[in-house]
Amino acid sequence: MSNLVVKTNRLNTATQNLSLTEVRIMQLAIVDARETGLGLTSDSPLTISSSRYAEAFGVTRQTAYEAILKAEKTLFDRRFSFLDDDDKMVKSRWVQRVKYLDDEASIEIILTYDVVKEVTRIDGYDQFFTQYLLEQTANMNSAYSVRLYELLVQWKKAKKTPVLDIEVFREQLGVEPTEYNRIYDFKKNVVDLGVNEINEKTDLKVSYKQKKKGRKIVGFEFAVLSNKKTDKKEASIERDSANGDMFTVDGLSDKQLKRIVLHKGFISTYGRLATGDNGRDWKLFTEFMVNEIKKDPSKFSKKKPIREYLNGKDDDYQYA
């Protein structure tokens, strides 16, 4: 799996209060729902095993087992709030059902209608959405750090955020009303903690300025840049771009797409889409399939992410 966490900006900026374990479970739920197609309706159960959790976040099976067992007791009661299309406040839950499968050391959840809607409506073109690789936050030790990363990565292209109102910002990070009410404590235990983890462990390099009204701090404005020390994937993309490749489908070049469509597994799964001359001539087939992927990548994720067709052996490919 590509471990790509994708959700609408509306869901990403919702106010919430998830613990670190609960954040991680929801990250896995979003990744696995989109990659497998399971859990993409509000009546389809999605199973997350302790082995999956352990692998994704670099912890032992026992630690993962204890984490999801604890989350099973609290996740159902976790809520979030967001503004709908009519600017009306909506309150919702993350899951409508949760069950611990003791014999499988797994947790089974069913996502709510609102979560499913905000995950499945994304087509990459006419929806504003946030996406990042799960690996970017996997080593973080604080839920505040993960939430801060999610909020800031949304502004990576713009390179800075608008002024984030402190009261809304606190709720988006999951800070309870009774926690860190002194600005010094909030900065030390939430904002600075998150900034340090982001700069040390992720593809972002961030800093912030305080915004005041008189003597009172009313918000924060963040600069959001690429962290060249850790952003190896981005560096690789920049090198390919310098060679003249055109980028499509989450950073894939034309050359990479051509390799993908000539993978025998891809041909076996999707070859029937090419009819007439496109199905008989490998050059036409390649051009046709590349164009089809660009037009609608979602059609080509039935069995596995198309990126996985890139790294086969030479005899896995049909050469035109």
C-alpha cells in the first residue's frame, strides 16, 4: 500500500480531540479504506490489526495490541465539528461502531457517514483536499504534533498560513478548554513541541509568528517550507522534473506511467479497456492507457495502487 492519507480540507481542519493512538487508527482507516475499497460506505466494517498498527508506526506487536485495546474503549465517544456547505455547524462522530476482535488482536470499526463522505468525495481535481504519506507522522510522539502537521501540510504550496485564530486553533489541535490556558504553557507543550517534531522528522520546515491585538496574543501565522534534509521523495521528483518529465498522478512522470501500463499485471487487469487498434498495437495501447490514467486515475486502483507496477523485474513487462 502507498500509505497515502487523503481527506478533504473540511475534515482536515475540523475541531477534534483524538488521542495519539486514536489519530493513528483513523489514519490507518482512511488509508486502508481508500486503498482496499473496504470501509468506503457507512455500513462496511474495516478491520485494523495490531500487526498492521505495529508495522505502520514502528512499535512492537504487544505495544500495538495494548494501544488498540485501549482505543476500543474510547474511540466511539470521540466527536468532531465542522462547517457544512451552508456554513452551518455540524457535530459528528468518527466511528458509528467499534468492536475489539480478541481472537484476531484487531479492532473493527465502521466509519460514520460524515467521515466516509469527506474521504470518498475526493477526486483530486474539483475538491480541495489534504494528502500526505503516513510515514511523515509515524514517528511522532504527540497527537498535537500530528494534528499540527496535518493543518500545516495543507499550506505547503502556499508556503504560509493565514493567521490562525487561537481559540479555533486550540480546538483543531485537540487541546481541551481546561488545558494550557496560559499562553506560555500552550506554546511550550503544544506549539513548540509540534514545530520541533515536524522540523526533525518530516518533509516540512516550519516556523511561526505570534499575532497580537494590543498586548494579547490572538493567533499564529506559520511559514511552511520543504525540509530538504528529510524530503527525499520531493528531491527525487525535482531531479526528474529537471530532466523534462511532465508530472501527473501524484508526481508520476510520463515515463513512469508508460512503464506502469506495460506491466503484465496491469495489462491483465485493465487491458480490456483498450479496444480496436488501441488493443492491437503496443505503442497505441501505451499512449491510450497513459491518457486514460491522466483523465481518471480512480479507475485504475481496483487491485492495488498503480505505483506498485513500477518496481517489477524486467520479465514482468511487455515491451513495445
